[in-house]
Amino acid sequence: MKKSFHLGLLPRIIIAIILGIVFGLFLPKGAVRLFITFNSIFSNFLQFMIPLIIIGLVTPAISNIGQGAGKLLLITVLIAYCDTVFAGLLSYGTSVSVFPKLIGGTSAESVAEFESLEPFFTIQIPPMVDVMASLVFAFTLGLGMAFFGSPHLKNFANEFKDIVVKTIEVVIIPLLPVYIFGLFLGMTHTGQAIHVIKVFISIIGVIFLIHIFLLVFQYCIAGGIVKKNPFKLLGKMLPAYFTALGTSSSAATIPVTLNCAKNNGVSDEIAGFTIPLCATIHLSGSCLKITACAVALMMMQGMQFDFWMFLGFIMMLGVMMVAAPGVPGGAIMAALGVLATMLGFGEQEQALMIALYITMDNFGTACNVTGDGAIALVIDKLFRRS
């Protein structure tokens, strides 16, 4: 019996970028505008879905976090959130120091010189609620469900989440490569693609180095607290790191992460609590990537920003990340709302964010799950029964 061949999202995105650049060199303007028309309609649908994604994913996530073992839960959530925010701030500080030299001439002035192509037509699909209203509603409903129990509401929230996840899996994710193809097709036709690709390569290299530094830093802190060699602790987590590279899923890597944490001396009770929980709430690698990509794209487009804008963005992003695990491209999907409302990202910036983020998705997931082991060590030291 032959095995069915399945091409993952990352290879499809890479192929779409390559084909977009190649076809953009010779396709006539009318054919390019056809794909730009598709992108316009798809973008409107994506904007319509963003509040529903927030409600569908954040509500049950907040409800589940609201149930737990009191002080142990609170301390774990606090450490995970602080580490996620720290990763974002580290990424921001590195990005504003390094990216101006790497991006160079790819600025608003150079991009503005290129011709813009308009779609043949578009279909307006206004969201039913705005992003902030959907976020407040999701928090209110999630906390209320956690406090009152509300089995019927929980069933409804979980079923609505299933609908949202299925829409992402069946509609949005399969069409993303076409969307990215159309984006790079248009940029190649107008002469922007070569500038963007150069920046992409530079950004990916810098982000990889930041995430390695972050892991070493996390284990130096954890090793200092538990009085063990941080590099040996980090070395024992490598099976989880490489498993996450292959699966691109924090949830799918939980069994391996659990085993690695236990090999580092974490008790079964603490490991069994912290590892699954951190797979849901601790996404330092994802926050790091999104922040760096956002800084780079804002520099490219000549958009104004400062530290305080990004501080608020990173703090909100740390909250939004609880909706990400288990959903393909979940982190960037959950982040699109705050990218639009807090940083002013439009259709092209969001599309570039999706393309850039997914090209590094495996490394972000690997950083997330490996960092979970460091948190488990700290929690074990604080709460382990002697």
C-alpha cells in the first residue's frame, strides 16, 4: 500500500515565493492583476476572520488556564508570561541595533519608487466586531466560564473553536501559498522582490542567533537556581528541540519534552503539570520572531515606531500567544489583530509577516518547547516536596 505524499506548509510557502519571483519576471500585467484581485478578496476574508479567531481560540484557552492548582498555576503562568515578554524585548533591542545596517537602502524611499498594481475588483467583508472588542469579549467570557463552570458555555466555546480551527486548516492555510505567490508575483513585477528577499535572509540569520542566545540565557538562570551545569541541562533537552523542529507543534512534542524534563531531575508531578501548561502559555520563541519581523518590516516601510509602542505590543502579544498552540500557523494568526491595531499593519505588511514567520516556524516552536524545560526546573525547585 503506497503512502500518500504530503507537502508541509513551509515547503509550499517557499515554493510559492520562488514561483512568484520567477513568474513575475515574464507574466503580463493583466495576469498579475488577476492574482492581486485574489489577494484583495482573501485579505478581506482574513480581516473578517481575525476577530472570530481571537474569540474562538482565546476564550477556551483563558477558561482552561483559569482552572488549576492555585499558587502553582499562578507562579507558572507568571514566569512563562515574563519570559515571553523578555524574549520580545530582547528581540526588539537587538533588532533596532542590528537591522538598520542590514536593511540599508530598502526603505520607504526606495519602495515608494515602484509602481503599484490595483486589483480588477474587490469584495468588502467587514468584520462583525473589531479586534479589541473581540479580545475583551474573549477574556470576559473565558474568565466567566472558568469561575462559574458553565458546562453548556464550555461546550459551545469548544465547538466554536473547532469551527475556527477547521476554517484555518481547510480554507486559510491551503490558500496561504496562493496568497504569498500573488504577493511576490506583484512585488517582482514592480521590482520590489529582490529587496525584500535580501532583507528576509538577513532577518532569518539574526533571529536564529537571538533564539540560541535566549535558550542559553534561560538555562543559565535555571541552572543557577537549581545549582546544576546549564549546558548539561540544555543538552538533555536537545531531543525535544529536534522533535519540535520536525513537528512544528508544541503539543505534539509534549511527550518528548516531559521525558527530557524528567531526565533533568524534574519530579513526575511537577513535570506533568508544567510541561503541558507551558506548551499552551509559554511562547517566547514565537514572540521573539514576531517582534523582530515587525521591527524589520516597519523599517522597510518607513513606519514610525518607538520603544513604548513595542512594549505595549509585546505585552499584548504575550497574552495573545495563549491561543496559538495546536493550530497551524497559530501564533501569527493570533497576532494579526494586534499587528493591525497596535502597529498599523496593512494588507501587504500582514502578508509579508505570514511569509517570513512561517519560514522560521520550526525554530520558534523548538525554542518554545526547550524553554519549557527551563521553567519546569525552576518550578520544581520552588514547589517540590522534600
